Amino acid sequence: MPQNDDVMVPRPVRDSQSEMTEIVLPNDANPLNNLLGGRLMHWIDMAGAMAAHRHSRNYVVTAAIDHLDFWVPVHVGDLVILRSSVNRVFHTSMEVGVKVVVENYIVDTSEHVSSAYLTFVAVDAGGRHLPVPAVVPETPEEQRRYDDAGRRRDLRRTELERRRRNQAR
């Protein structure tokens, strides 16, 4: 597939920003009418992939997801809003942040449900890794997220090495 000359031109974070909204239906819930954690994880992965696709302009695959907490329950009928953007790029991979908010439009409330950091890798149709253009933070918040992503990458690499050493035993 021929690529445009501007494929590797650095792109601002705003070019990757994505928002996805879901309404929680009965088939998304457990017997207590609360959103299933696995369904929310799926939505987080999809929202993250949208930002990664927008930034890389290529196919992407999920390589990792960091720790995930569910802070408040989400009920049938609630709206779930997932906002995502690329935090930082590392050659063929990129860290994407996803923030999840639940809105109850009946009582006009909004609460932070979860946040996640996912690592995506850009690939071609054959699954080969592709380089990704740099991301350019433009605001102090984007710069903070960019810097934090570098620290998280170091932690991920340290933990991966620790697991590999333990596996070799």
C-alpha cells in the first residue's frame, strides 16, 4: 500500500482525540443491572484503538493495558462516555489514555468511572510493525501526560524484564 509523503509528519494530540458514547442496555449488565466489567474493558479498547488509528493512520493492535480500576457502578440506562487520545509515541508503539465517565441524564449527574492506559502497535495488513509519527503536546496537560507516559513505559519495561526472569526459572 503506497503511503503519502506526510505519513511521518508529527501530529498534535488533538488530531487523535476521540469520543465514544454508549448507552448501557440490559445485555451489557449483570443480574444486579450493573455494567459488566468486561463490556467496559471492550469499550475502553475500542475507544483507545480509535485514537491510535487516527494518529498512526494505520491498522493498530492492542499490545498491553495497564492496571484498571472501576470506581463507581454504572447502571442500565446510564450513558458511558469514553474520551481517548495518544499520550506519547515510541517508534512503532503508542500509549493511549482513555477516560471513562458515566452520565445519568435523569438526575443530571456525571462521575469518573475509570481511566486506562493502553499500548497499541501500528501494523500493516501482514502484521509487520510500522513506524508511527511523533505526537506533539500543545497544552500543559498534554505535556504532563506525555512526560508521565515516558515514566510509565520505563515501569512497563522493568516489570516485563522481571516477569521474563521469573519465567526462565
